[in-house]
Amino acid sequence: MDKTLLGVIGFFDNPNDLLHATEKVRDENYRDFDTYTPYPVHGLEAAQGLKRSPLPFVTLAAGMTGASLGFLLQYWTSAVDWPLIVGGKPMNSWPAFVPVMFECTILFAGLATVGGMFFFNGLPNVKRKSFDPSITRDRFAIVIEAPLDVDEDEEGQSARKKENFKQFRESEAADFLRKVGAKEVKSIYVEGWF
């Protein structure tokens, strides 16, 4: 059975070495690479050149939607569908609506944040196993990934040239990871969960 190359992984001893190596991999212009650490490393996302996550905007939009729907629900109920004067207050007594609006804001924002996190992180991951069981325990790693499609069409080649990404070659990537300080380098192959 032929194994499909997923990429090359390099292991580092500490987060500082990983951080400097990540900057060099980014500067070398590899298209697909990722880092794995047992705990958050400050500055790693900047070293990778990652863009800001759209998740806060999803949370904000969902929270505003929840507040609006909470207000509209109460307004419809107390002023349109079942108008009832209570304690001489006007039908549209928005201060009385604030607790429900707050709860709807939190509910919608929380659920949208969890859903957005799953979506943007590509979870649940049912296609790939862990590269090494100790990555999330005590090791730091960079993976330079091979392109998924071995035979790129003309559009893919022209897009790669236009964006000036470095073409992936297994031996070059392994040598580069050794050059930037990886203590151990190995090729990894696609393995499903089942």
C-alpha cells in the first residue's frame, strides 16, 4: 500500500528555537506550514504570519443579533400581541427588557463563538492522526506540509508563481529544518483514524 506524503516535521528543544525557526520558515516562503506546542507561545502567531481571526466579529454579530431579537420578542409580546398596562408603564418599556436582552446576547454570542471556533479550526478532525504522541506533552514541532494535489493544473502553477511560494520538495524541506535548528527531522505520511 502506497503512503501519501503529508510533509516533513522538525522537532525543537525549546520555544525560543521554535519561534526563530518559524520566522525563518515563513521568510523562506513555504506555503503550508504549522507549528505545534504543548502550551501557548507568545509571538508564535506573528512569527507564522497569521492573520487576525474572524471569530471576534462572528461573536459581535451574533451578540447584536441576540440583543435585537430579545428586544423585538419582548416588544412584540408586550406592545403588539398582548398589550397590557402594568404599573402605569408604557407598552415599550425598554428598561424592563434589558435582562432578557442581556441573556439573549450572551446565549447567541456564546453559541456562535463555539460554532465559529469549530468551523474555523476545521473541527472535528476525523481525517488525521497525531504526528507524534508527545507533541502536545513536551515537544515543539514545525510541519512543512506537502501540497495535497501532486499534479497541479495550470491554474495552480500560475497562482503559486504569482504568490511566489516556494515549491515543496521533501529533501529540501528536511535539510532546511535541520539548518534552522531542528534536533530531529522525519517525513510524515497521511494516516486516517481508522
